[in-house]
Amino acid sequence: MAALSAPGWLIRFVPRPQARLRLICFPHAGGTALAFFRWARRLPEDIEVVAVQYPGRAERQGHPMPGGMRTLVAGVRAAVAPVAEQGPYAFFGHSMGAAVAYETALALRATGVPGPEHLLVSGRSHQGPDLPESSDDQEAAMRLIRRLGGTSPALLEDAETRKAILAMVTADWRLLESYRPSLPEPPLSLPVTAMTGSHDPITEVDGMHSWSRVTGGPFALNVFPGGHFYLDTAIDDVIAHITVVLRA
């Protein structure tokens, strides 16, 4: 595993310096770069996975969690900019990561940095999913975490681990409470591919069409069997689809 930036914002689990394209992946609320460890091994040799590690988790526990989307995006943009200058790349973001990836693409464009060749967004409409009314409601947060899946029940039974997970998730949800996405003017010009699970309890399939409004380029929506974390349960189909999309 190798860090690509000094503060540890970007991690590549399987270095592929000769890859044709880098896929920069943004995890969900409460998630870590480790969510894309299996992707790094499963995607073909011509695609290198670079995972974003948000502050306040894993090896970055000593870094304060961002208080808002603007602060988070500023950090990601600064880390991604040098990578963007090195050759073609694409963005993939799941759930909260979809919003961070999108806003980062806008921030890069605003500063004249070469943008991603493709934006893949997953498990979140452009407006966002339904979350607890208050991120401070710990019981509601835990109920939703269990409902969404994606976290081992055994981990949630351990008091210390549950406390750490809740801290990360509620901090990210608090960030999303104040986030208001905007439509870019002019729209992005890159292809946008939306992906979602057929039975996601917080993101409706029809809502994913809202991503078509952010670009003047091609738009496609693909639905996979599964819930909010279909990325894990349908990983073979997901990897095959992303490979086709990025090689198109």
C-alpha cells in the first residue's frame, strides 16, 4: 500500500505505474479507503485504483474531520491536482462519495486543472438520500447503519468499535446536512454514469436520473441487484461494468 500525497489523502493498494488510467474512488459516509481494496486487485492491469482517505479515520484518525463539504473538497482537490497532471483519470464515488467526487470535479475545473475523463456516481441522487432528521440522534443513526448493511454485525456488537463507527458516520452525516449541491454553469462536458442497487432503502432508482442534469455529455444509469451496499454483494457485476465503461 502506498500513499500518493504527503498528508495521506490518496492511497493505492496495488501500484500500477504503467496503467492507462487511474480510477480515483471516494468512499461512503463513515467509510475508509479500504472499501476499494478488493477493486484494486480485481480491476484489469490497465486501470489503477487510487482510494481517497478522508480525515478522521484509519491511519488519519489524528486529523480533524472536515466541518463542511467545502473544506473536505478543498483538501481532496489539492491532493488530486498533482495526480491529474500525470495522465488520464476517472472518478468513482459511492453515497456521500458521489457528492464529494462531483464537487471535486467542479473545483478542479474552476482552478484549470485537467478534469476526469469520466464521473461515476453511485448510491446517491444529485439531491441526496434520506438520512435521519438529526445526525445527533445516535439511536436513529444506529438503526439506519444496521438497515443499510455494509458493516459487520459483529463489529457493531463491540462497544468501542461501535462508538468509533458512529463517530465517523454521524460526522459525515452532519457534513451532508449543510451541503447543498448546485447545478454547474456551464454543465460539465464529461460522460456521467450513475449506478445504484435495485433495493436501496435511501436512494430511489428514478432519483439517479437527476445526475443527467450536471453534464452536457453522455449519461447512463445502471441498476444492480442489491441494497445500498450492492457494491459488495454484486462485486463481480460491478467490476465487469466499470471495466467496460472505462474502456469505452
